[in-house]
Amino acid sequence: LAEEADPVSAAVATGLGRIYYWSGDSQRAIQQFESVLAMHPQFPEAHLSLASALEQRGDSEAAVHQISYVLSDSLNSSALADLGYMYARMNDKQLARGMLLKLENLRAEKKRYVSPCYPAIVHAALGELDEAFDLLSQGLRERTFEMVYLNINREYSDLRRDRR
């Protein structure tokens, strides 16, 4: 219905791609995100979502490229978290920790809200589950909207295996 109401909306089209991604259909998700970017090449959410689908398919280098595109324009906290997650999954702990440091600095500046879920993703990918759960508890107390993705986003899969 949303697509019928606004067929050129980048947000709606990206949302449809996320549904494909969450259902595990990375190829269809990638096609959808590429379609969005063909019409809206600067839309950061489509780049970040495409990165997730590319990583799901096993193409980490292409995923890093998509995230880096978003970061070339601004210090997007979601992109920093995604890049830290990717680096950790690629076993580059030094670069992953660099993204964690940038996230911590943004959170400490308090110039804008940075969800504790973002560094939690990176800690989880580094295998630091205690730190990740501490940050997620903080996210719950803060009622950050990213908590709704705990059961569906791939970045939280290691945490979902833990009884906590």
C-alpha cells in the first residue's frame, strides 16, 4: 500500500528491501536496494541496507565499500557501527576497535543521540558479549528504537544464541 501511495519513495522502497533481507533473500534484497540507489544515489539508508545484504551474501568487501560511501559524507553512527561490525567479522580487530572509539567519542560528546545498540553490535562481533549486553541493557533503559531489531538483524545473531 505504501508503494502504491508513493512509488518513488526511497524510504518505502528501502523498507521493502529490508523485508527481503530479513527473510533471508539477500539476492532479492540486493536488487531492491540497487534499484533504490539508481533513483536516489545519495540515500544513506539504502547504502547501509545494501551493505547488510551484501554481507549476508558473503561479500564483505563490497559491504565495506557501501558503508564507507555513507561515512565519506558524515559521521553517521549507524554506519560506524556497521563498519565496526564488518571489520570484526573480517577479523580486523584493530579497525573494529577504531570504529568503537569513534562511537564512544560521539556518545561522550552528547551533541546528538547515539544509541548504545551501535557499539553493542561491534562488541558482539568482537566476541565481547558482556560489554554488548551491558550496552543493550542501557538501550532498554533509554527506550532506544533500535531494540526492536534484536530478533531480526543479523548483527545480533551471536547475542541471540546467549541465554541472557
